[in-house]
Amino acid sequence: MAGEAQDDIWPLPKFSFNVEIGGEAMACQEVSGLDIETEVIEYRAGNSKVFSSIKMPGMLKSSNVTLKKGIFAKDNKLFDWFSTIKMNTIERKDMVISLLDQEGAPTMVWKFVNVFPTKITGTELKAEGNEVAVETIELAHEGFVVENA
């Protein structure tokens, strides 16, 4: 209604975000895989009078994070990092993904630990296309926390 006070609580848009890996900013077009779930353990004691099992939370499981970013001339940082993989001796880094508000301040922050690349997919090449060259990198991690700024 006209003249009434409006709530200033709105859902955040998802198009403004920052990605940092090992303290270094990375311009990305898309981020996915920000999910975590718990496995369900079903158990029934042998002397239970109820003819069904109970459900309990089990181990946590999270997806790999997938980043899509434009390919820039003379920028091989991701391929250089990926090429260091040798029998668990790859350099693991921390990663921070921040969702930004209208002023550019972080409002929601995902902090990942011990991140390392598992897959890099180069761009598709088409002689008749006019799209930007975009590569995809998949990153494994050992857990994350979510903070509200």
C-alpha cells in the first residue's frame, strides 16, 4: 500500500560474488557445488519392540566445487597448479567465495579448506561461434564453513 513502511529484508541477488584461492582473486563467471549433506544411518536393535528402524545422521559428504572462468592470454595458473599433482603431494590451498551486496561488501562467505584441482575442462572451439572462451575447473576440498558478514 502507498505510504506504508517497506521491509528492507530482500533476498540477495546471486550475480555479484568474489572467488579467492590461496589469497589470490580469480574472476569467475559461475560457481556451483556449494552443498553439503549427511549420510543417513538406519539402525534397528535386535530387541526393539518396534518393527522398523530408526534413522541417525552419519558422515558428512560434500560435492566438489566447480568454477567456470574466462580464458585469458598468458594465464596458465590453474594448469600449472593442476600439473603439480603427484601422489598426494599437490599444494592444497584455502578458498573463499563471497556473495556481495549492492555496495560490494560480503554478506555470505563460504570458506573451504585444503582445496585442490581434480579436473580441468578446456573450452569448446567452434569456427562459427562468437562466444567467450570459458574453461571449467573442478575442485575437491576437505570441508567448509558458511559465515554471514
